[in-house]
Amino acid sequence: MESTKLIRVVTCLGFADAHEDEPLYRDAYEVGEALATAGYVVANGGGPGVMRATSKGAKSAGGKVIGVTFYPKDVALFEGRDKKNPIDEEFKTESYLERTLKLLDVGQAYVIFKGGTGTISEFGMAWGLARLYFGHHKPLILYGKFWENIMAAFMSNMRMRPEEFQVYRVVSSAEEVIKALELFELMLKHGHHAFNEAEKPFEL
């Protein structure tokens, strides 16, 4: 990857309980592999499921993985660090909130897979920050067509601003993840970071 790239680290977020025989796990593995092949560093929470899958995919392609971890003492329903997740560099945090903030801080873009309430909270914060810093925000890549229904529900039922629907792309393959990142990179370099409603969607 060229050193001039503005997007260098991609944070991957998703379901901690995804098993190796599930399509979700396989999709995450393929995305991790594609990111590493394209020269990106993968970051995740250092746990199991989607996190482990993106790490293993990245390592299969010779890539680097950053893990942002939290070792809970009294949080019974948090998965914690997964020793099977092959991270190269670890940032240890003191709380779940600090972990979330560090995950969002370390990446210049996010790939968000299907998940539970933890993923929802991470997505919500990432989306909120993108709206606040609109124009020089960190882009979101939402993996899976189901996101289209979710975003449509937000648009129909919540009090949303137009720019909140211009900071993300919905994709459904590892190849589309890379193409979305390339498009975001191009927009960053040309000072036109936001998606314009009149723009033609890029070809996939």
C-alpha cells in the first residue's frame, strides 16, 4: 500500500459469537484477507467471532492486525480477549467504553458486519461521529444487504439529517469493501468527502 494513502487502518466490527461454519464468519474472513491483500492494516476488538475471522483472514494474506482489548473483571456477558485471535499489536483498555472509543480512534474507516447490541452501540457512535465531523469524517462500510432495511427504517421513523445518509456505503462482498475504500480515498484526496445525492453510484 502506498504511504500516501489517507486510509491506512480499517476497524472491523461485528458479532462476537459468529462460528467458523457460519456465512458471517466466512464473509468476515474474506474481508480481512482482502483488506490485507490491498495493503490495509486490520483492527478489531481482539475477541472471537467476526473479530477473529477478520484477523485470521488478514494474517492469511500476510497482513498486520491491531487488537484493542479489554479484560473484564466483573462483566459476565463480555467476551474479552480471544487467544485464538492472532493480533500483532495490542492496545489494552480499562473499560468497555474506552475500548469502543479506541477502536473508533485507531481506524480511518470502519467495516461493520451483522452483530448484537455491542455492534449496534459501536455503529451508533461511529455514525454519530461521522455526522458531527461531516466533510472530514471517517467513512462507514456496512456489510450486508440487510443494512438497507435498517437504514430505511431510521430514515422513515427517526429525526434524521440528510448528511447522515451520505457517510456510508452498503456492500455485500469483500471486493465491494475494497472498491468502497478506494472511492472514499479518492473523495478524501479531492476534498469532496461527502456523498452527493445527485452522484451516480459507483460501479461494482
